Amino acid sequence: MSTRFRFVTLGLVVGLIIINYIDRSAVSYAVEPLEQEFGITTAQYGIISSVFSLGYMIAAFLSGPLVDRFGTRRVLLVAVALFSVTTALIPIAGSFAGLLIIRLLLGIGEAPAFPAATRTVSRWLPIRERGVALALCGGVAVSGSLLIAGPLLTWLTDLLGWRGMFWTLAVLGVVWALLAIALLRDLPEESPRVSRAERDLIAEGQEADAGTGRARVRWRPLLTNRNLWVVSGGYFAWGFMFWAFMYWLPSFLSDAYGLSVKEAGAFSIAPWACGIVGALAGGVIVDRVYRRSPRIRSRFAVMGVALLLAGCSLVPLAIAPGLTVALISISLGVGFGFITGGIWWVAAIDAAPDQPGSAAGFADAAFASSGIVAPSVMGFIVSSTGSFTSGFVVMAGLAVAGALLMLLVPREPAPVAATATETVDNPA
């Protein structure tokens, strides 16, 4: 009898990403109490948002090789412990400096999620199932978490206070860790819950040069991989828009249209709901396009067109529209952008199938670097001009530049024979 335990494993990864993004967005719903409690200015809030991504960028680059070397289970359990503790410490940070250190550590703790997700999908799912699966991880989980974050976090704040809100999120991380200890394994053959038929199905759907066990990272082919650099550049362009909206959308709606924090949270639902639709559409589209045209460039074409549409959707924001037009513009931009949500990880696996965790970490580091730049740039623009308009122009310009990169620069790799990779015996 064939099992479907691979989807339980996928569900664990998706659940972790949802917790991660709710955790990291929680600070945007506690701006006012943090400013009052610790004397933080608007510009300092931008720095606090950016320092998270500094820790995230460094750890993402390093956690990819760690995931490939030691497996997802060990790395994720350590990471979850770190980000749960740091989330619980935010309400008692005591000062701007304390928040900086805690947010830096939070970024380090949350960084392994996507390299681990990419390796898990590449080892637990056949190629034909990966587009939708990675759309769930990189798109639906992300946009879905931000969709529910506003109502959930404002409700928790009303019920438990802003400190209680952070402590509740820390408990969610602990619950996930307990489930992972019981259910999560690095490879299908390590899980007693996977039938032989399911193992065979997974094995038949792997790339010829994917490898099987854990391996040491090989840096030279990784750092000279043209397509991986293209993925990273495009991911930076989309990341700037994503991070800017994640950290500044509630403040933009409050400042520009006089909405309360609760109203801003409610109105923030629309863009992230469109993100879910876009992410699901992207996963289906890229799998169907690849079946008809099994070329690597077909994935880049889908991402390039999506980024172009995302950038063009933000143009109305440059003329200070009313609330309805602004929400439509932002929602379309986020929706089109999230079409690429899971394809970055598919493209990373395509670029380096023998080192999926390391390739994902490389791309994720580029995404995180945009998270360093975007909040600070937006904070500087708002502080110096009193308006978000110039920030929206930067978002649109980067999206168009990223689209051109995806459409014009990728190269179709030459067919390769199966290669042996250095592996490490699985633990008993």
C-alpha cells in the first residue's frame, strides 16, 4: 500500500514558514508601544527592521551548506529553539540596543527555514510535484501568514497585551519543534511512516545528478553558477518590494489615510490575499509550462513576466491616489510578485541540483539583503520627505530591472551525466 507521508513532511515545513513570517512581521504591529516603551524613533524602527535581515542574510548563506551537510532536522530544531527564545525576549529588550541584538539573533534563527524547505522538497518530492509544493512554501505560506498576521496579532494584542502577543508566538515555535521531533526526517528512507511504494515513486522522480545523502558543499561550482546569480538578482528585486510592504504597509495606511492600527491590519488583508492567489497560480503555471517546454529558461520567463507586471502595477502609487486605488495597486503588485514566490526555489534546485540547500541559501541571502536595504531606505525616505512616494518609485524600478534580468540573461545548461557526490553515511 502506497503512503503519502511526503505531504505530511511538506506540511511541517509550510507550518514552520507560517510561524516564521508571523514572528518577523509582529514588530510592525507593535511600533507604537515599542516607541513609547523604549524611546525608539521612526528612523530607528527602520534600522531595527533591517538588522533582522542582516542576521538573516549571513545565516541564510551559511545555513544552506549546513543543511546539505547535517540534514534539515538537526539544523531546524536548533534554529527553532533560537528564534523562539529571541521572540520571547523582545518585550523585555529594555532599549534600542537590546532590540537590535534580539532582532539580529531572530534573523539568524529564522534563516535556515527556506534552505531546509528547498532541500526537503528536492529529496521528498519528485520533480513533477515540486512547482506547487514550493509555491506553498515560498508563496502561499508567506502571503498566507501575512494575511492572517494582521487580524491575529491585533487580536492577541487586545486579549493579552503586546507583550503577551510576542510570548504566544514563542510558544508556537515550541509546539512546532515537538511535532518535528516526532515526525520530521531528512530523507524518506529514514522514516518508518513511508512505504516502499512511496519511496520508489520519490526516487524515480529525482534528477540524475541530485545525489542522495548529505554532502559537503563545493563552493567553486556554486559561486560560478550563472543561473544562480540571475536567480539571486531577481530575488533581490522582488524582495525589496516584499520587505518594504511587510514592514511599512500598516504605517503607510495609517499615515496616508488616517487609519487606526486595527483598521490598517484589516485593510492589509487584501494584498496578502492576492499574494496567496498569485503564489498558487505561479506553482500551477510553472509546472504546466515546464511539462510543455522542459527547459530551464521557461521558468525564468514566467518569473520575468510576473516581475514586470508587479512593477507596472505600482505606478499609480506615484500620484498619491485615494485609498481604494492604492489598495488595488498594492494588491496587484503583491499578487503578481507572488507568482514568483515558489519558483525561486525551483530555479535554485535547477541551477544546482546536487547542492539544493546551498543553492537555496545563496538565493535566500540575496533576498535577505534586500530586507536590509528596503526597510532602511523606506524609513529614510519617509523621515526626509514625509511621503512614501519615492519609495514606491524605487520598488517599481527594481521590479522592472529584475524582470529584464530574468528574461534576458539566463542560460540553458548543457545536459549532464549522473555524477557521484561525496556522501556521508546516514545515522542509524
